[in-house]
Amino acid sequence: MPSTDDFHQSIGRLVAQILTYPPDSAQRRRLLNQLVRRVMQSGKLWKEYKPYYGDALQQMWEYCLTHLEEYDPSRASVTTWLNYYLKKRLRYFRDRSYRELKRRATPYTTSENKDLDPLDRVSAPEDIEPVIDIWQKTLKWVETDPDGILRATCFRKRPEINAQTLFLKRFPSETPWKEIAADFDLDEAETKDLPKFYNRKCLPLLRNFGSSQGYINS
């Protein structure tokens, strides 16, 4: 697995390559899809378990992918830049929810402030939405585990350390293995075996799901 620095450098080069192509070109759309897939798979995007998270995520992508020229590599990494706008959208939805609750609780409302945000006026590139949809459906499968197969796939005799738990720790923030091991109070030998268990037992379940949904080739 590449280091964090290698990942940031690789994504930075990809963005620089994207910007060499015209906005409406097929080459640019292809590389934008690659950018979305790699960032989503990296687990480096900010994650919150909120009902509006999916909407915020999609609006972040819609804005950033159509305003990629605004990215300044001298100020932040690509994922830091993306997370800035993602958190901005999350704040927008959170504030809107708060205003809605306040409005319902206040029967005599004479006016309502409407926040205008440039992200609200941007349309998503057509090819990007399926990628986000796949990510959201995969995350929902992990969270619900409808067949119970993820919770049943346990590390040694520790039912609390199962495929579902590990996916949720690795997907949103790519939590380091040492930190996960510390959370479960694993000894040195168990700490070394945990990533092996993840690769041998957990990832095949994810691949099987992707294959069954037509996301990847069998």
C-alpha cells in the first residue's frame, strides 16, 4: 500500500494532468472519473454519519470537479482542498436543518433568510454521478450487512473485530492498523495478523459484492 505522501503526490500529478485538457474533452472526463475513484477508495475524505452526507458529498464533487482550476497545490493537498468544500456543504445542510426546526417551532415567522452558495448552482458532470452512487450503495451495504456475512467474518475469536467493523474503520478515514489494534487491545502478534486477516477474509467479501452488483468484473 502506498504511503500517504506518495498518494498525495500521485493525486496532485493527476490533477495537474487533468488541467492540461479542455473542460469538455473526453480525456478530461476520463481522468476526472479516475480522480473520483482513487480519492473515494483512499478513505481520505471526511466522513460523518448524517442523513445528508450523501447530498453534501455529491455537491462537493459537483463544485470541485467543475472548478478544478481553483485548486492551489502550494496551499494544500488535493484531499484537504476537497474536504474543505465537503465540510462547507455539511455545515450548510446542518444549518439548514437547524433553521427548518426553528421555523417549525416558531409559528409567527415573518421572513426567512436564504443562503446563496455557488455550489448550489453547479451541475454534476454526467459521468461522475454513477461513481458516487456506487460508493454510497457500497457503504450502505457495509453499514446494514443485510446477510450478516460481514459480522460473521471475525478475527480469531473476537466477534467485535469483524469485517463490518474493519470496513467502517478503513473506508471513511483509512484508520491506521496500529490505531485499530490499540482500540481492540491487541498484542504484537495479533497486530501483525490483523491486516493479513483483512486482506484474506474481508476484501474478498467486498469484491464479491462489487461483482454481484456489476461494479467490477468477476
